[in-house]
Amino acid sequence: MKLLKKKRKMTKNKHVPMRKCIGCNTSFDKRELIRLANADGIAVIDGEGNLSGRGAYLCKDMDCLEKAIKRKAFARAMGVNMTTENAESLRREYKDYAENSEVSE
Ligand SMILES: [Zn+2]
């Protein structure tokens, strides 16, 4: 029995890493999303993408942040027990981030 199926497609189309937004559960190009990281049990925006720890992704849309908070998606996705304080600071960071990132292109 010969299982020589070496048909590995090496097409060089740019592979875009897809990530799922934990707010709307839709997959996007990861560059379109904001990465969040679990910093000692607190969810923070990982703007540079270099924080370690469990991460999650969200659209650059406040609605998705709110959805994620409501659905307790942070606990599932990154092991963060979202507190009111954390949610508040996230909202602030989120706003700043969204405003800043708009200019960066
Ligand atoms: Zn979303």
C-alpha cells in the first residue's frame, strides 16, 4: 500500500493569519483586530502585540468590546474575570487606541 500523496500545495499566496473577535465571533485578518492580553488577571490592550500570556482579539469597534464584556467572553478566551474597574479602563484604552490607530496609516 503506497500512500504517496505528497501533494502539498505550496502556493505562495500571502497567508493572512485570521483571528476571531471574541465580541462578534467573526474571523478577521488579525491586523484588523485589537489584541488583548491577560496581565496578571487583568485584560489590557496589547497594542504592540508583544505581551505574553493568554490573548484574545476584538474588533476595533466598541460594540464588540461591550458584547464581549456582556457575554463574559474574557473568562473563556483568556481566563480574565472581568471586573467593573477592568471594563472601565478597557473602554478608556479602547477609545484611545481606536483614535490613535486611525491615523497610523
Ligand atoms: Zn467583533
